[in-house]
Amino acid sequence: MGDWETFAAIMAKGGPDSASGLRPGRLRKKFTSSAPVPVKQAPSRPSANPILSESRKTVQPERADGQQADRPPAPPVDPPPPTLPLVNSTTAPEQNTGSETPSDAASLEITSQEIQPQPQTTSSRPATEQSARGRDSEAGLQHSARPHSTRQRSSQRQSSRSRTFEPQESASSRSRSRSSSRFQSGSEEGTSRRSRTPRKASRRIAPQEQPHFLNLLSSVFLFGTMAIVLLAFAGRTPTGLFCLCIGTFLTVGSWLLYRVSAAGIPWRWTGLEPILLLGLGLVMLQLTPLPTDLLEHLSPGLPHLLGADLTVSEDGLVPSWTILSLTPRESRLSLGGLACVSLLFLVMVQKLQNREFARRSVVGVALCSALYGVFATVQYLTSNGKFFWLIENAYTETATAAKGSFTNANHFAGFVCLSLGPLLAWAMAKSTNQPKKQSAWGNSSPQGLNEARLLIGGAGVVALLLAAVLSVSRGGILLAGAGIVVPIALLLTKRLTDSKFPVVIGVMALLATAGISMFGEEFFNRNALELATADVKELDDGDARQFVWQANFNAQQEFLWVGGGLGSHRDLIPAFHPASLDNRVYTHAENAYIQIGTELGMAGWILFSLCLVRIVWQLITFVFSSASDDEDLPLAVGVAGSVAVFLTQGCYDFAWYAPAYMLVILFYVAYLFRRPSEEQEAIEFRRIGFAPAFLLLILVGSAGWVAPSLYQAAQAEGPTMRYLVQTRKLANFENTEEELMSLKMRLGHLQQALSADPTDGRNYLRLSSCLRRVYELNSLQAQLPMPVTQIRAAVYSGGFQDADAVKNWLNNPGVMKSMLPLVQASLKASQKAIACSPCFTGAWLTQADLCFVESPAADLPDYFIERARRVQPHSADIVFAEGYHAWNNGNVEEAITHWKTIFADHHSERSRILELTTPSFSPEQMVQFIEPDWDSMYWIARSYALADHPQKAEAAAILGRLTQEAALHLPEDEQVRAFSRAFSVLSRHGEPGTTQSFIATSTKLQPESTALRKVFGQYLFRLKEFQQAEPHLAYYLERVSHDPDALKMLQTCRAQREQQALSPVQPASSRRFR
């Protein structure tokens, strides 16, 4: 066989790469003819040469720029048979060292210019571009450090799949591409494989959606909705929920129109769709009227709470209850938020299938979160107490901690920590699409981190950390740790960083430390020390979390299967508190997983568990799968940190009911549901199918069902907030007229709110309380012809046959006169509150107090008090109502016995008790009945003073005596507070001699208190006791740099003293003579 026949036979087996037993050097020596040799076209097959195969394993191909080069198309050529110009015999002789090296392979001078390819009939692509793609798909995929890694095999599978969408190349072209790629890699054997060439799952370019106006519009609506909801108090208010609803309709509507009118990336099913539908169905079941038997079966604790075992003579006064949710309005509002967030999540998943859009969007959201952290920090450092320096909130203020637009600092800390992971991973990951840089020393160094990205990302991380620390939240420090440690650990595990990583981390830590030391060192040190102690009692101040957790566990035993209703925690949980709350309200369970069980029962736990397992599995698959692209992995690692923050915060807080918080975490989670690269290359654009469109329409219908409720609540939010702000600012009124004026203004706000949203039971309860207070004040001012106690006793013992007879008698001008409509309005408002929710304790107590105007049944007050006790067994309001009922019946001792237990700890009930008892008892009798401490005696003395009681001086003297007795056992700072409060009453209403004696005793116990010495000196100066006032004023001015008023008083005292010293006292006889 001739030389060229031998070579053709070798090429028929797969080309030079597959020549069994032949090495490149031997081929050069054997084929020395100068004549062109025709080569037979043959399909490419795996190499059988073990030596060449080993060379392919150990040496990685190196490309100049890491990307496919754009080459000009080759000129058309005729299809002559391929020729192979052989190497001349003058070629340098082979250096046989006994082993084959990559340099031997590199000596084979067969290039793409020397081999003329056959014309391509299946594609219009130039042959050079096809050869480059063949080299990429065949040889360029082997970039991992281990020669037979799963990532290599996956890349080969992706390449083989992608060939169905690329023009097929000839076997000889692919063979020559492999040889050329292998020969190029031989010169780079001294460099590190991983740092030299980025590893990619596929070099194919996935199909991209064409720009479309509706698609762009849906993106604008999506991000606009996220921003507006965040600024609207994180969506926690009705206005924020309504904005979320409107933004959802705009986003989903524009995206659906786009997908109906134009082809796009097919629907991406996440596996969460049925879980979301079941969750919405569960909440709808809670709002659906059901038969009584089914209600008792699904919620065994519901009959007891509703008082089904109680009997009452007047059934018409109590409305029936036929749904599972105990707070229907809150459940409807929460259902709207749940439906909108679910819709936006599904749209996020579809939009993030576009790889470039997904990466930019995730980074953009993280950077915007960092800017939001900067805003929150500036707002806190320059705070005037108002949100955005303009809006006053009734529940909180911005001067105590960094909160941004959140009403809860813990929730704000969790929100900013959600973006720590993605931002840190984006800044830390090494570049995968940049060529190597030539260093100043002439050596090739890795591209590493992009400087601009490092600067922006590092600054963002520092801003987020500073905001978390300034939130004054211990949990914020814990969440920041989770958001940083998890991404860093995964970045190092996946080797997605380079040698600059320690330096960058050090710089970030230095900047964060500098910022914290400047603005939040005290907060950080205190919170970090408490976390370091790991003392549960120290962390849980006052056992508040254990208290509410125990109450939730008690509630879950009674509402096991479907819970008490979404959003019902605030009103449901007081029925299961193990002790009195002291007017504390728990809006959430301080644990997300526990609250799910309370509001949604076992069904909610199961659905949440399925959802969590699916998300965690998708996260693990994305991060640890060999099919994941290196350009996508860093952000997925960052999302892992966000998920860690989310799950950690759920253990001690419940921030999930803030839609802005949920939108951000779900946006990051949606990134995990992107299709793998090989699937993206195989997709076919088409319009949306029936199944996803039907799913979206169901969710849109759910949101539309509750949209009217959201609109009504948003309209009522303004007047409701004005009522709350004014109520919070209430001072201790000096007289009844001032309080009546304030009540009139607040009643106007409530009426405006209820006209906008007639389903708000809490506003009905507030309206009833205000009207009842007006009635009580008029009673105290003797505006009623008859005392209330006499009217009530006459109704229950007068032998009235029905309610009409009672109303006719009460309308008598000599009975209630003009007060009857006021009482009826209060009673009606409380009945509407009960119709909205049976969990309002105050509404039941108002019924017990005022039901005499509608029914002469004497057992009704006891029934209503028992219903109130079922709702909140440890309420101080119930204790007061029981005492008030006894007081009205003439049982004074029984009433005092009830009131004594709540007098010291409950301010509102104490004020009402004093209003009833002050006109009837002397201060000495009050001390005998109540047995007050110094703090309670202060309120007693103040009550006598406000009423301008004749015995107010006696009450002030008793207060001074009890305070001095208690001061001996009080800490120093508490002594100053006790003396100040007692002196404020004595100086106005006490006898001068008693007050001067109190000053002398207090000065001995607290001689170094500048505040006390100042007020003592001023009081004595007003009494013109200059000699006694001078030492107090002098002591005060020695320790205070500048006080012109006090200095003028001191100068007057000294002048009076000097004047008395210069004028000697004359004998009495001399004064008489003159």
C-alpha cells in the first residue's frame, strides 16, 4: 500500500487523531511526498489512540478572547476533491526523547488554510465559522481541572443537542478542528487550567426574545409596583395593598397581551402553581359560609369561642356566625395580597427566562436595595420623627431606629439583608467573559474582578450592613451574618473567586467597621454582646416571645385543621393568653412557622412545607448541577444567601406579611427557576398556551374578587390614621370641656372612615368607645336628670314587658332626656363591630353596660360579660366591667375587690375607677380600700386635684408621705423620679408648710440632684423664702453653665440677705414708739 493510501485509510478511521499507534511526529516522517493527496471524507469517530487521548485530557485548549470570533465569510469555491500538501522532507528532524509531548503534536503543520473544505450545502454559514463552532463544541468544552468530570460529560451532551440547531460540519472539518485545538493547547501547559480559561457549560447562544413594547411595558410595571409598594409602608397598610393590586393587574395584563399577540419563550412550570392554587382555595374556604356541623368539625374550638353552650333570653341581639375565619375583613385583605404576590411571582419566573434580563434584573434589584438602605440611614440620622420627613405614623416614628418605610425595625433589617447575598456574590465572582490581561511585567494574569463592579458592589454591601446595624435589631446582626457567610462559603466551594478575594473582603470589612463606628457603634456593641451570650432569657426580654408562642400553641389545639383565618392572629390570640397582657397587642406570632399553623392550621403547614421543599430542591439543583453556567452560578449562590436570611428570620419574627419583603425574596427565588442552558437552546418560540393562561385568569379573578375591599380600606386609611395620631397625642385633660372637644374631632374622623369602609369592625369599636365616653362625661357632669345607676336598676326591676316599653319610658324628659340617642348609637356601633368579628372584647362589654336600653332582661349583662371572657379571659376591661356591674347594683365592696386587682397596672381602667370613686370617698378611705403604693397614690392625688376636690390638699399630703417612705427602698434614679412627681402635686395643691417639710426631707435623701434643687429653689423663691431658696439655687448654678432666670433669682436672694444684714432689727418698744 502506498503512502497516500495508508494516510487515507487512517483518515477513514477518524483522521490523524484516531490513527492507531501513530503519533504526529511519525506522520510527518512517513508522508514526505510533495504531491497533493486526495482525502476520503469520513464521519468523525472517537479516538482510539491512547496517547493522543491522554494529550486531549491533560492539555486544555486556549483561545484568544474566550468567545467565538466573527470572521468574514469565505469566498465561494468549486467542489474539487480535498488535497493535502505534505510536509517537505526538509522539515527539521524529530527529537525523539522516548516520550510523546504536546510539542510533538504541535509540529504537524496541517492548517485550515492548507486544506480546502468541501462546499457546505446545508447552511449559508461560512466554513471558517462552522469550523470555529465545531472546535468549540468538540474540543473547547473540556476546560475543567479533572479530565472526566460530570461537567465535561454534560457539556458534551449540550453540544450534541445544540448541533440540531446549527449547520452540520463535515467530518474532516471537525477532525481538523480537534487537532488544531489540541495543538494550540500544547504551548500553554504551564498555566493553571481553571484560571486560564473559564469553564462554560455551552458556547451556544440561546435564542433571545425580540424586543416588544408590551414586554418592556410589563417590566416597567413590575419594577414600578415593587418600588411603590415598598415606599407605601412596605405594603402593610391598605393603601399599599391597593397599590399592589393595581400594579399586579397592569403587570399581568400587559404581559398577557404580549404573550397572546406575539410568540415568546414558552411557559416555565415551577411546580409551585398547584400549591399556590390550593393556598388561595384554603383562604376562600375560610371565607365561605358553611353549615354549623362542618364548622364544628373543621374548627373544634369555634363553638366555645362563640358561646354556643350559653343560653340567653334575647337571641336576636347576638348575630350568628357561619364562616371559619374570625376576622373576615383581615382575611379578605390578606387574600388580596397573597393572590397579587403569587401572580407577580409567576410572571417573574417567565420574564427571567431571558438570561441577560435575569442577570441585570437581579443585580439591579440588589443595588436598588442598597440605595434604599442609604435612604433609611439618612432618614434616621436626620430624622424629625416622620417618615420621609413628611408623614406621621400613629404606631411608630423614625427617630428611634433606621426603618426606611417599614413600621417595624426588625422587618426592615430583614429586608436589607435579603440583598446582601446577591450583591456580595456579584461583586466577588470572577469574570467569565473577559480575556486575560497582560500585566506590566509581561506575564499573563487572570482577569479576576472587574474594578467597577467591585467598587459598586462593595459600596452596596457596606450600605446594607450599616442600615442593618442602625436598625438597632439584634436579629439584623444575625441575618447579616447569614446573608454573608452562606454566599462566601458557596463561592469558595465552587471556586468562583480568584486570588483577590481575601483583599476585597478585608476592604469591605474595613469600610463597614468604619461606618458602624461612626454611626452605630453603641447599638452594634450592645446587640452583638447580647447575641454572644446566647442567653435565651436575655435575648427574649420579658419572655415576650415565649409568652406569645405558648398562646399560639394553645390556639392551634382548638383550630387544628384550617386555623382561625388568615390575618386573624391579632384578634384570635388573646383568647389563649396564659396571663394578662397589660394592654400589649401582638400583631404577629414572632415566629412565621408558628403563625402559619395558627391562621391556616395543618393544611397551611402542609402547603408551606411543600412549597419550601420545592424551592430548596431547586436551589440545590441549580447551585450544584453540572449543567449550570459559570455566568449564572454566582447570582444563584447569592440567592442562596437570601433564602438563608428568609428562613432564619422566620424563626424569630414574621415579616412575611409585608408584601414588599415577599416580592424581593420571590424575585430572587424566581431566578432559580430559569431553564438550564441546553434547554434554552432547544426552545421554540410560541404564544402562551391554554393552561398557563387559565391559571393566570384564576389568580387574577381571586385578586379581582377582593379588589373592592382593598379600595374601600384604602379610602378609609386616611381618616383612620388621623384618628389614631390624634388619639396618641392625647394629653391629660385639665377639664371635661377639653376632652369633649377632642372626642368630637375624633368622632368626625371615624364617621368619615366608616362611610368609606363599612366593614371595618375595629373602627366601629372605636366609634362605640368614643360615644360611650361622651355619655359617661355627661353623666359625671350631671347632664342626666337621673343617675345612670338608678335608671339601670329601674329597668331591670321595673317589670317592663318588652323593649318598646323600656324605650318609651327612657324617652321621658325626666329620665334620660337627650342622652338616649347617644347611648343607642354607642350600642348600635358595638353590635356592628361584633357582626364584623366576634373577637372584640370591648364591643361585648359595651353591650353588657348599655343593653338595658333595648331589653329589660336582667341576665343579658352576665351573658355579654361571659362572651367577652371567652374572647379575652385575662382582660382588665372584663375585671372593670364586673366591678362596674356590682357598683351599679350597690355592692361597693365587691366592686372595690374587683378593681383593686387592676388599679396599679392598667392606666385606662384606673382613670375610670377614679372617676367613679373620687366623688364618693375621701383620700383616707381610698388609701384604705385600694392600698396604693407611691405610684398609684400619685394618680389618686392627681384625680382629686383635677376634680378640684375640697380634700385635694389632704391627698397631696398623703402622696408626699408615701413617697418619702417608699424612697428609702428605691434605687437612686427612681428616687429622683418619685420626688419629682410628688413635688409636682404638692407645689400646686399642697399646703406650703407640708411642701417645705417635703423639700427638706427630699434634699437630705437626694442632695446632688440638680433637677430637684432647681425646682425646690424656684418654689421657695416664689414663696419669698429667700434664705431657704439661696442654697438650692447656688448649688444648681455651680453645676449648670448658663441659666439667666436662675441666676437672676440667686442675685435677688443675695440682695435680700445683704439688705437684712445691713438693717439691724430694732427692739419691739422702739418700733411701738415710732
